[in-house]
Amino acid sequence: MDNDLTENKKTNTFIFLHEPAFQMSQDKKDALDAKPEERDQFWNVLKKHNVTAVFNGHLHMIARKQQDGINQFVIGDTDSTADDIPQKNLTDFGLTGHHYAMVSVTGNIIDVKIYSLDGNLENDYSFSK
């Protein structure tokens, strides 16, 4: 990954993973936190290469957390049994229920909109890298 990111010259770089790198639910085993040394080694590569955001599934919730200047998103609940809403100390934003995300990129501005399945806007988060 380090070599691939070294060659990357894009304005924005998005990484997609199954499990979150940092804990977003009450269960530590649902993230790379279960192996903190390996997680930190991985995250340091992302920081070194100024990764824009990391998108995850795995958890059946919507959550967002900024870690070391990188936004980590969990978009994992469209039609499944929801996990408990994340505790405030674990995320910057969290939501349960069936939702989906729309991500738009305009230059270095990234906008992540969270919608309920009936189309209601539940959260609008913009950031730049």
C-alpha cells in the first residue's frame, strides 16, 4: 500500500475497507483496534500519504470519526439489523436505522450526505483536505 500511495498523484485519495480502523462501536473486536500495533502501522501509512478519507462497512450503523486529520466513515446499514448507536466518545456522529450515503467531490471539497431510505437528509458533512 505504501508503494501504491507513493505513486498516487491525485488530489483526493479514498480508501475502502470492510472493518473500521478505529473503534466506532462498543465492541472493540469490530475494528482494527483489536490489534493496535498493526492498526497504527497501517494508519501511519495513510497519514504519510495524506489520505482524504476512509470508508468502511461491517457495522450496521452510520458513523463518522476524524482521526489524525483523516475522516473515517462507516456506511453500513441499508437493509440489516442495526447495531446500537455509537457512544459519543467513539464517534463524532452516529446514527442507526436504514440509511445510505452520497459523496460528492468538487476540487478539494468533499461532501458526504446521509439519507434515510425515504430520501430525508439526515446529515450533511463537508470537509476539505
